[in-house]
Amino acid sequence: MMSHRIYNFSAGPAILPEAVLEEAAQGVREINGSGMSLLEVSHRGKDYEAIHADAEQRLLRVLGLSADDYVPLFLQGGASGQFAQLPLNFLSAGQHAEYIIGGDWGAKALKEGKNLGDVREIASSKADKYAYIPKQFTVSPDARYVHITTNNTIEGTEYFDLPNVGDVPLVADCSSDFTAIQRDNSKFAMIYAGAQKNAGPAGVTIVAARKSFLDTARTDIPAIWAYKTHRDANSLYNTPPTFAIYVVGLVLKWIEAEGGQAVIEKRNKEKAAILYNALDELSSFYEPAVTAKEDRSLMNVTWRLRNADLEAEFLAEAKAAKLDGLKGHRSVGGFRASIYNAFPVAGVQTLADLLRDFAQRKG
Ligand code: PLP
């Protein structure tokens, strides 16, 4: 580990692979012997265009999607922008979309959709504090799309089996488990993700959309918000976030060099198991926030101390052990360890050791 580094459990922006950070720093100094920093080159110039095209190709390759059927897009506005852009593009008068709500971000997507069209909740675990992924629902065959959040960053739940929505296009916010587990991504009509968790720095929103679904998007909306504008311009309609896209390309390259999504998923499962095992062993002292074990997120492990008075002390000890970013989201409290793709197993082990040691001393 670079000597100054701490174990950064932040939910996002979040830890990135050190190899990526080093290569990105080189790109900031100078790109391709051009005598310019990547931050200075034109998005219409050949140096940037090569980086852009490479990132697009890698994106589809890592996701296992064919360029014949899917389009990669690099957009702005974050995943929150997609909460609006999606219904804006796909809902016209007389049409509706259906949302399955497993957490706070899904609820936000629903709320934004309602501002723009006929958007309906068909299942929610809100009444149980989003402690599981809702699995009971009925999809109307005439729904324009069904929306899910594959990983609920705040609450710590994740989809391991995608819902069966029949022939209705399935759209997913994959912000917090993008590339973290292997899925048959061709089951999605569209996925989107803010990059700042598993995919790179803040500032770019990643989209992969099935061409046949995108063909049905509206064009009678402002050009900047129309998916087709960006599709037709290869995400170069206006100035894209060049540096963020460059780093996303480096992260995708890193995933491929590590052995692809299968290797990443295996590691993620091992890391999550280290923490869940510790929490389960010490369940008289700690309380995992997710009651449905089969839905426990590999990315965001959430728990509380049964004696909440000890929270500040736990955080202080964690900080002293160079474990940072463990405070739970302000809306739910408790603790959250975000252990994205780049998070090292040694950091997870250090946290598990602290969980055991702290419980032994204070329990
Ligand atoms: N969706 C999920 C699942 C998230 O975790 C987040 C951010 O944490 C968002 C949406 C919002 O993303 P952004 O800040 O890119 O708008």
C-alpha cells in the first residue's frame, strides 16, 4: 500500500486501485507524449478520442454486452440525473413505468419519476426499514419499463437474482455494485451508474442501453437530455468530463488485467464474508442492519452497536487503526463499511479484527 494511505471505507467517492491512481497521475502530467496534460487536451483531438473510444469498448466488454446490441454512453448529472432523464425519455402521455423500491435511492428515483410522468411503485420494503429486497410484485405487461436499484448503498442490500419482469424492459441503477458481481447484463434494457463508487471519479455517469430500447426514446425533449442525442454523437455532443472518462477507462482496464468480473466477484464475496462472519459471531454485541441474509450486499456492509453509546468510541478506535469512512449514512446511523472492488482484503481483515477485539473488551 502507498505509505500515506488509509483504509478508506467511504461510500463514494471511494477507494480506487492504486495502479489506476498512478497511471492517472501520469496522464495528468502528460498524455501520450503530447506535451500537454490530459486536462488540457481538446475533446475533439486524437489523443482524447482514442481514450474515449477505448473506454466505450472496454465498458461493453467488461459488462459482457455486444456492441451489436448495446450502446455505451458517458453522461453527466450523476445517477440522480438519470432519475429524471429516464422517465423524461421513455414516458409519453398514456404510458407508465413501474418501480421496485428496496432503499432510499430507489425512493428518490420514484419521486423524481412522479414529477415527470405516470410512475408507480409496485413493491417496497420501506415499512421494514428496507431490510430486504422486495420480491413480491406484479408487473403490468404494458409498463414502459420496470426500475430497480441493484445495490442499496445506504441500507446494504443487493440483488443476486434479477426480478422476472417478463417482456417489460428492465432498467437498473447499478451505481454501487457496477462490475462488482457477474450478472447477465443482457437482461437489462438499460443500466446506469454514477462512476464515483466502483468505476472511477465523480463527474461521469455511465450508461449501457439496449439499442432497440433506445430506439423508442423520445426526441421531442431538450437535446441535451435526449439519450438519442448522445447516442448519435458517441457521447461527444457537448464537452464530456474527459478526465473522469479517462479514469473510468483505466479502472476497466484494471478489471480486465485482474482477470475480469469473475475474479472481482470472487474477491468481493470473500471480503464481505470476513465482515459478515465477524458480525454474526458477535451478534449479541453487534446487530447487522439487514435481516435477510440472502440479500446482504457485498459492497456496503451495515450494522449497529447494540449499545449505541459506544458508537463514538468505536469510530475513534477505527480511526486510530487507519480505518476511515465507517459512519453509517446520516439517514440511518450506525456503521457502514463500503468495500468496493478496489478495497484490499487486508483492510477488511483489520476491521474484522477490530470488531472482535472491541466486542471482547466492551461486551
Ligand atoms: N443511486 C445510488 C444507488 C447511489 O448509491 C447514489 C449515491 O450514493 C446515487 C444514486 C446518487 O448518485 P449521484 O450522486 O451520482 O447522483
